[in-house]
Amino acid sequence: MITFVRGTLVEKHPTRVIVDVGGVGYEVFIPLSSYDRLPETGAECRMLTHDHVRDDAHQLFGFVSEAERRMFNLLLTVSGVGPKLALSALSGLSVRELKAAAVDGDIKRLSSISGIGRKTAERIAVELRHKLDAAEALEALAGPDEGESDARVRDAVLALASLGYKQSDGRRMVRDVLEGGGAGLTVEDIIRKALAR
């Protein structure tokens, strides 16, 4: 099994790259999330890989981070999801967003990914939810959305999630408190005010 490739990045396209490893060019299929973090062509790069072997094909799928590769492998365990669909999922949503959608059972968000219909989205949500450990689930629920880098927001949403609120509801509750003049509030104050509304 090929676990990673390291070499010169010869070609770089949004869905695939070619890496020259000791004079051999490896074609590696990648998600858009990895493409954005690759160096310029001609530079050395290292990619984590998933070596997919079938009777009629031998393909390499590459990732810049271990989190992406782990999510790819988790998606492959869902019935009806193959490598191309798993790559599409990673191109459509970040790893954190995929985890959050699975934990929340957000079928609408999962089915917004190109190639994933409602039934497949339901299977992904149900099967992934049970494969994520508790720490990953809480991290996904507490992770910041764009523009929400404030640690208080993350901690407050995490606390609300641990009380049984869905991620989207927890974010809305915290956002409502902060928009109502909660600039100097502590995490505990934010949670109290959110629960009192």
C-alpha cells in the first residue's frame, strides 16, 4: 500500500496532480480543499495517499492533511459511497463541516454536495455519526464558522451542544446574545443569557 508520495509537483489541476517521484510520475486525484494548499508547480511536495485497487483500476487519492484522509476513509465505509463520491464530498464541504453535518443529521447540507442525493446523504449522516468518536463530534459542533474566531463563541456553542442543542441552534442562540450587546460577557454569561431566551 502506498501511504504517501514525496517529490516534485509537475502538474497541478483542481481535481488531480502529477508528482514526479524519482523519475516516475504518479497521478494523484485530490479534493479541492487539498488543491488550495499545494505549492506551486516545480516545488517539492508531500501528499498523504489512499491506494485504491480494483480489478480494472489502480488509483491514488491524495490529501494534504491527515484529517482529510481519515474523513475520506470514513466516507468509503458508508454503503453506496465510492472514492469519487468521497472526493466530491471533501471538495464540497470541509472536514469539520462534514463531521458537523453528520452529527447534526443535516441532510439538506449533505445533499447539497454534487452527486449526493437525499438517500445517500441520509446514509452518510447515520453511518458517520456512529463512526466519529466523542471528541471529534464535540470538535465539529464547536468549530467556528467563517468570521467566528472568538474562543467565547466556540466554547459557548460547545457547552450548548453538550446540553443537547443542535449545532445550528446553539450558534443562533449565541449569535442572538452577542448581537444584543454581549461584547464583554464571559462564556458562562453568554450561556445563561442564551438559555434564558
